Amino acid sequence: MSRALLLLAALSLVGCGHEERRAGVRPDLRLDAARQEGFDATRLTRADARFAATPGLLSVLVMRHGTPVFLRYYRGASAAQEHDVFSITKSVVSALVGIELAREELRGLDQRLVDFFPERLERDADPRIRQISVRDLLTMTAGYRATVIPRGGDVVRTLLNRPLATDPGTTFSYDDGSAHLLSAIITEASGTSTELLARRVLFEPLGIHPGRWLSDRQGTTLGSTGLLLHARDLLALGELYLRQGRWRGKQVMPKAWVRESTSSQVRIPGGYAYGYLWWVNTGPHDGFLAQGYAGQALAVFPRDDIVVAISGAGGFDYRLVLDEVLRSVVR
């Protein structure tokens, strides 16, 4: 059997947890598989006990070398449950930008924001807005202050015309509005909504069937949050990035985009850098991650060939969960 088919079969097993729970069978820790893939089974069992006692932690899913080694759900959660992944949505938008570049519907990262919405730029707007590029939005260096998505009015116009705090391309500022402007750019470039495009060019090839993805009042898919996915869907997305954009023999996303978007583009104090809507871990395990409110996390560690997907309801630090998983690796 090919590696791609083995991976597909492995991911399908992730969806079996809720069947086991209904049957009254404890979902296993897959300890034999974990040992074979280089985990210390004793440490992993202890980690499971700590996770079970961690308030708000709903699931921890781990794959190594394409093999599920830890598929645990807590507090009544199950594989059938969808989660609002919050800001992990941003990293999905990043993937779509890379795919749109490959499809040549976006010309490049140096395209200007205003070129997509010339009629929405107001006369008295900060003239520096004309300098903002797609790259600046991806790296959160557009110069806007951090802003949540407004509920009313023309949302894209409002976000576009915000006053700038710094010159574009100079200073990192984590901003939901920048991610939403990227979603609007994707819609302008592709002629379809970000949600529908994602279903066609990203989710369907991976066998992902997402739940709802919220939009603003004008129908623009939210670029910063609002996407529902299963925990196993995050695992599949992580595997796609780990395999450099390749899935079942098809290059779903350009290899060069995976490498560039998950590499350090902006340095941030505290052990992290920022790529293109991905956080880059500059610590001993390297890797990169997407993270969202209330403990949602997708972490990819290429050097160790590990993907970890975490779902939660808040009240815990996902970084401690990742540490527990990584400490269980012995080779």
C-alpha cells in the first residue's frame, strides 16, 4: 500500500473515537504504535493522565511519521465534535494565498492592497495606506493598530481606511483586520468567496468537510476567525504542511510556499517569530504553529516528523501540552 493510502487510512481511524465512546470502550493510547514511532509509552501514559486532569482541554491528537500515536478526547468531547478554531483560521487563509499565487490569480506578494479596492479608499485616508502590500498583511506589518472586525457598515472599507500607527513593513502588530483584508483580496482575485474557494482547492483534496465559516455583513468570509473544523481536520492540515504541500500524490499547495510561509519573516521577542500568518517556534524543537483563542493549536515539528492538534474550551496553556508530548519522544 502506498504511503498516501496508509496516511488516508490512518486519518480515517481518528474519526473512530466517538464510536468507541458510544460502545463504552476507552479510546486507546495506541501505545504499540507510539513505541514503534519513538515515544516512551510510560511518559505518554503519564501525559494522558495530566491531560485528563487539565481543565478545559478537550482533545490532543498526535501523529508521527504519518502514524496516529495518541488520539485522546476529554470532558465528553469526541471525534465527531466540531470546534471553532478561532485564529487558526488565519493560517488557512495563508494556505489559500499560496494556492492563489500558484493559480496565478494573485500576481505576487508585492501587490498593493489598494489595487484590489481602489474605489473604497477615502480621500482623506492616510497616504501611507497606498504602500501596504499583500506581504505586509501576511506578516502583520501593515502598520494598522490591532483591531477586531467591526460588526456594521462596509467592513472592508472601514478596515482599509484605518489610521496607521507605523509605516508599512516596519513593525509587527497582531491584527485581525489585516487577515480579514486578505480574505477580501482572495475573493477579489478568485471571483469567489474565500469559504467556497477553500472547500474546492484545499478542504476537498484533504477529505475535510468543514462546518460553517462566518462572514461579515457584506458576505466576505472572515479572515481572522469563525471557522469550524474537527480536531482530525487540523491533523490533516498539519500533515499537508509536514509533507510540504503534497497529499495523496498531488501537490495541493506549492512546496516553496510551505517553506516560505512557515519561515521567520518577522522576529518577535519571547522565543517566536512570525511567518505568513503562522507562528514560528525558534526554540530547541523548531517547527511552526497556528493558534487560536481558548487553547486551539496546530503544531508541526518537521525535524521530529510530528504533528500535534489541540482543541480546548479555555483555562489552560497549550504550550504545556506540547511540552508534555515532546518530552515523551525518546528518538
